[in-house]
Amino acid sequence: MKPIVKESDYKTIKNIINNLTPAQKTREVGQLMDELDLAKKVPDNKIPKGTIQLNSHFEVELGQPTQTIKMKMVIPKDADLAQNKISVFSPLSVALIGFKEGATVDWELPGGLRKIKIVKVTNQVQKEMVTK
């Protein structure tokens, strides 16, 4: 299963990665770069509904016994676990970016290999500015 990423998300994430110091380029950043390079890049208006992307609210179920997690995927400077905002560089985000609601992903998280089921994805539609 190949992730699908909006062109604007790809550019935003690559720009952030290119501006990181070598010390900031963690294993997860490397994995995210690999995932982005593998991903199918599509114009922003062609991203399939229910696909996890930057600023997506998502709900996932992890492992046995099932644990449900609700988060929002954000750029690193906006991450705040107290507000359920998780960095795109986190292991969970790296595993999920570009995958759709209903998909199941097997990924090595800090606690070991986990089966992650994407239960729900909500993306706010960005309205284009109309000038007269």
C-alpha cells in the first residue's frame, strides 16, 4: 500500500526537513523522508477523501487490547500533546501519513511492532480566497 500525499504537504515537510540541523534529523525524520519519497504526490484538490495529511484529525485503534487514540497531525512547532496535537515527525505520524480511513498499517513504534487501524479521518476543507 503506497501513501498518497498532497503536493503542498510534501513541499512543507521537505522544507522543514531541509532546515533541520544534523542533530535534529532523527530516525523518524529519515523514515518520514523515505515514506514521502515513496508516496504518490497529488495536487491538493485531488487528495482522496479520508486521507491523513497535515492538519488531519484522526482516530486510530492500536493493538491488543485495543487502545483508541484521537490526535491531530501538525508541523513540529505546533505539536502539543496536551491538546492532542502530534508532530508529523512522531513515530505514529510517520506510520500514518498518506493512508486512508479504514486502512490497517503495521509499523514499528517505540513499544514494538503494532497493528494500527485508521478508524476516522477528518480534514477541514480550506476555502479559496475569492477576489473581486
